[in-house]
Amino acid sequence: MLRSSLSSCLRRSVIPILFATSVRSQNFCSSSSQTQIPPPPPPREGAEENHYDSRPTASISIDRSGLYNHPEHSHEPSSDSELVKHLKSIIKFRGGPITVAEYMEEVLTNPTSGFYMNRDVFGAGGDFITSPEVSQMFGEMIGVWTMCLWEQMGQPERVNLIELGPGRGTLMVDLLRGASKFVDFTKSLHIHMVECSPTLRKVQYDNLKCTDEAVNEEDHTKRTISMLSGAPISWHSTLEEVPSGSPTIIIAHEFYDALPVHQFQKAPRGWCEKMVDVEENSSRFRFVLSPQPTPATLLYLMKRCKWAGAQEIAKVEHIEVCPQAMDLTHQIAKRVSSDGGGALIIDYGENRIISDSLQAIRKHKFVHILDDPGTADLSAYVDFASVRHSAEEASEDISVYGPMTQSQFLGSLGINFRVEALLQNCTEEQAESLRTGYWRLVGDGEAPFWEGPDEQTPIGMGSRYLAMAIVNKKQGAPIPFQ
């Protein structure tokens, strides 16, 4: 009965309104012939829910695992940056190397020099591009999932909609625009953006068309409103800062992959932790192995090995473990258990032990992990099996569904119908942009229809990215995980 009602929710209330109208051709902007493409503008005020904005597709590879891996690297900066000096001072103060996780955390989120902290790293002008930047259809499909979960929750009058690591705010913009006709849903929203970067907070504020309004003139208190939906919106540095007590929907898209990982390597003396050190008589960073078990070895590696079978452990020489992912999943499961609702996690990864996936990306190309720290993004594959175990250990009142491929997830939510609706009133150039974005989201490998330069062939990430849901057991299986 529950599955039937959910299916009818998708058929009768969400998809028909979202897909009903054809494309407004005046909203297109061509970008296929450019190599330096400005960031996509936010939707115009009053835009209809079928608004389409073409997004940068030229020469950008979306699937990070398919990016060009430069064979040469020096992993030695030409001159020590402030971050390099800071890392070396930590190693010197410790009297020995630091963990890969410590190195990764400093490189990404150091308050003064971290990669994410002081610039917009997303989009064609940044270092990598994510699914929401590829096509508006991605955010719209996440909106479909969110609205169906809200209906499944009993249409609460207030719901905390939380996005972890919102990037430029593009996903939330498309979600709100696509949901604009569902007044009861948008009225219920209290939006919370978990973002530690001041620069990206400003970008999100602008793209969500935010404004500050007075709440109490006597004490000068204010609240921020997104003019896209009228929903109040606030920013937090961690999930723990978000107020609890209300039904909650959490979106974590390409958030887990940036959480610091510990790396372990099998050696004759047993499992050793991989560390970052400075070479003697040199300024270069290097990898070394711990001479004895580290705290992370005893706390986290052993825990991860208990979740795996002996045969799986015997096959690997390297293991990556992400304690922050375990802790975050524990928080999510506890919140969903107590407040109701659910969480959606979409990222690139595997449903098994991750062996050695840590990578650095600068300007859409792979570089060495130790090259010029702070100038490249560091990320690692998500261990979805570990996420499942962490959630299930946290609470008996939650259920975990998936992972399924991004292609299956978006396809089941109706992205095929959406692209057909958008293609109804298109020029050939616009249609090419739509087909390219669609392939990047759901395709597998190189696009078979591509007739342009080989180096610009769209690479699909439909099977490399996975989707997993954590929901309160009272609500049953969420769409489309039945």
C-alpha cells in the first residue's frame, strides 16, 4: 500500500507539473564554442519551473576518475607558501610525520590557506565541475526525491532541509525553482547550508537571491530569506550546529569524498599507516610508513576490518578509512532516528573496502597529491559499505537503502521525461547541450553520439556515482529504492 502511494505521488503530483511545459527558448545561452565559460547565472526572478539554462560543457570532463593524469610531477613547490610553511612547522613541532588525514584536512580547510576557504573552486573556471553545474536536471531530480520524501513523512508544516557542502548553491537553486509550484512544500522549508568557506557562503547567498529582513527592530535581530521560495535560510559550519527537533531532510552530494582519509599499507611487520614527512636535507614532502601501529590503526582500521570478510581483507594491500565519514553518518542516523525524515548521499565510490583512491585535481587535471598543497582539490572514493555499517550501528530506528548507480537513481525519478520535455522547443545547438548534459549525468563512458573533438568527448558518470538513502523506519522505503 505504501509503495503504491509513493508511486502515485511521483506520477500524480510531482512529475506532471515539473515536466508539463515546453522549453522557453529565450532562456538558452550558447556556450559550446567557448573554452573560458563564465559561471551560470541564477534563474531570473519569476522564471517558470521549466526554465532551462545551458551550462558549460566544452572540454570539461565530469567524471573525476576519467580526468587526464599528468605523468610528470615534482611535488616540490617553487617557493614555500604559507600553507607549506605551516605544514612543515607542524611536522617539526611533532618531531615526526603527520597522517594523510591531517595533511588532507589542512590542505582543504585551513582557515587562511585551505583550498576551499578563500575562492570559488567550482565550475569551468575552477578546478572541477559537479553534477549540478552540468545540468539543471540534476537539481530538479533531487527536488523530486525531496518532495516525495516530504509527502511520505506526512507533509509536515515545518521541515529542516539541510545541504552539506552546497558548493555554489546551484543544486538548491534548481531544487527550489523546480518545486516552486508546490506551495505547501516550499512553505514548510527551513533551509540550512552547512558550509565552512566564507567565500562560498557569499556565492550561495547571491545565487539563492537572499535578502535580510528585520525580525525584531528593538534588538536588531534579522533573518535571511531566499527570494526564490520565501524560505528562511541560514549557514552553519557543521551539522551539529543545525537546530534539531523538526523533521529533517539531508542532502550530501559530493561531500563525503572531501572528508580526510587515513591510508594504511600492508608491510612485512603488519599493517602500517601511511604518513607525510619532509625529506632530510630537502624541502620536499614525501610519504613514509609508521614504524608501529598508530591510534588510527587500532581505532579505525581494526573496526573497518571487522566489517569486512577475511577474503576481502586478504585481497588488498592498501586500505583507506575515513573516520569523519563514520562520525558524520552516525550524526545523520541519530538525527533521522529522533527527528524523522531521511538523508540522501550521492558521491563517487564503491560498496566495498577502498584500497588507494586519494587523488588531487587542479584545473581539471590530476596532479601529484604532494604538489603545491592548497592549490589542488584532494578527494577520495567513498566507502559506501562503511557508511551503511556506521548508520546501522548508530540506531535501530533507521533503514539504509542502496547504493544504486546515479543512472538508476535519476532514471527512476524521471530524468528521461524531463529531458524530452526540454527538447520540445530547442534549436539544434541547444538540443546538443541538453543531450551532452544528460549523458554526463546518466551515461557510462564516452558518449556515442559525439561528433566533436575527441578531447571534448562527454564522459558519463552514471555508473561511477552511487546513491544511498538513510531514512526513519516508520516511513518505509523511499523512492526509488523500493
